[in-house]
Amino acid sequence: MKNLSWFNKLAFFCNIVLTVLTFLAYVLPFLAPKWFPFLSVLTLILPLFLILNALFFVYWFLQFKRQMVLSGLVLLLGITFINKFYKFSSKEIESSDKDFVVMTYNVRLLNLFNWIPRDNVAQDILHFVNENNPDVLCIQEYSTSAKIDLKIYPYRAIFMKGNQIRTGQAIFSKFPIVNEGELKFPESNNNAIFADMKIGKDIVRVYNIHLQSIKISPDVNEINENVEGINQEKSQIIFKRISEAFKKQQQQAEIIMNHKKSCKYPLVICGDMNNSAFSYVYRIIKGDMQDCFEEAGKNFGQTYNFRYYPARIDYIFADNGMNVKNFTNFPDFVNSDHLPVMTRLSIE
């Protein structure tokens, strides 16, 4: 520190603060959010921490300063986190007749309240599904009000709530469904559903989950308008809201985790977790399953249409006894606040 200029001393102090926050974010997936709900917010911005650490590493490296060791160590310890955010190469395995394709998509009530100022959003989604032709389609925030005809799916498990406007989760399948059910979440409009379907000679259970929303607008300008220039209370309200959502997500994730323990079939878990791949809820729901993006994805696995930040909060997890042959996300298909993702699987 003695040989550093005043600017470099300030930079190194910022580097140390960043290191502490990054290490906290590394540890938080192993700590229940109910104990540290406020700190759990750090997991949402861990990719930003990694990018800033990389910039610090380059900054010190170009000056041949030993301070580069600090960020270098942080990046080395966090190397397993990088694949959850960005994949440099994808896996593509030749398809076969025994494969099945799974898609998950939060359709935001099929634009029932015209969040997107177009009349044909629901029909665009229908065309997109027909064009990609997944064998199993999991939809969150499904609404029957749009009256789209998914007639290519003879089997379906749909659980709806509400009187005037009925919404819920749906699983559409080309395979016979032999059992279905719902996992209700306490004090929440969200839930999870499942369907056991016969795929060839096997029974596979598919979960479609929708965890508590943290209620952040996809338009970052709207957040700025709500927070900047008013008072500090606004930002505190946002952090409190996120913290409360994380505590609810923990409870919901534990319900799913306990339910899947009793399942004797191979599992596929799809849905909108409303949280990052660096979170506690991601870790316990995924368990020892495969994250299909990590196995076969490429570039940013963006699934939420958040401006300036490629957030990944929608997932497909596959049983370890399955082969993940490819994974596709659709960053240009903007017909909801979420983006669809799709994977090709086979049972080994």
C-alpha cells in the first residue's frame, strides 16, 4: 500500500470492499434467506461482481501490481459460478427418435391486459409453439381468456384459480399423463404442479413451478423513476420487498424439495423461479439434477426481458439419468416479460 498512489489506494480499498461482497455472495446460496433476507439480494448481482473483479484484475495486471492477486483469487474461487451465467460453447448431440423436447415459458397471461401494445401477442405465442413443436410444454401464468388452441397436445394438466379471470399453471403433453397434482404454497397465489407421463417404456414426472415474484419491472427506467430523486425510503421498500419474496421462495422451494424426494420416477423440473442461479432456492430445487443451460447452452442464458441485464430466472432441470442433447433460449422472442427456453432430452 505504501508504494501506491492516492488513486491506487482508493482503487484498492474499493477492490477490498468488492471482494468482501463477492465472497458473501458466494456463501449465500448455502444460507437460508430467512436468516439473512437482506443480504440475499447480493445473489441477484453476483455476475456484476464477477465482471468488476475481472476489471480490477486487468487494471492491476497492466501495472504489474501484486494487488491483482486479490481479484485473481476471487475469480478462481468463483469459476464454477461463471458457467451459470455465461457459456462459451454449446453441446449439440445428434437427435434420435427416442428424444423428447421440453419447453417452459411464462406467458404473462398471454398479454391479457395489453402490457405489450399489440393485438396479436397470443397468436404469435401460439405460432411460436407450433413452429418449435415441443413434446412437453410447461406454461406459467396461463390464462384461458386468450382462447388459444393448443390442439397439438392431446394430454394436459391445468390448474387454474380465480372466478372472472382464471389463471394458473399448465402442462401440455404429447405423451399420456397417468397422474397429476398440485403443490399449494401458503399465503401465495403462486404454486407448482406436476404430471407423470408415459414416455416410451418409462414414466417421467414433470414439475412446472412458479415461485414468488420479487415484482421488479423489466423496464429499468421505471425503477429509476420510482427510486431516484424522491427519498431513501423507496429503495428501502424495494429491498424489503425482495427480502420478503426471498423468504417466501425459500418456503416454496422446500415444499418442492420434500415433494420430489418421494418420487420414484426420473424428474424434469421446469419453470419460473424468480431468482438467480446463484441463490439458495436454485441450489435446493436443483439438488443433484442437471441444469440444462449449463449442460448444453451457449452465451447468456437470458430468460427475463430486463433492460441492460441478461437475467436468467427460468430453468429446466433434468434427471442425472437423462442425456441433455441441446438447449435453446430465444432472446429475440419478446411476447412476455419472460423469454421461452427449450431443451432436447433422452433417457439413457
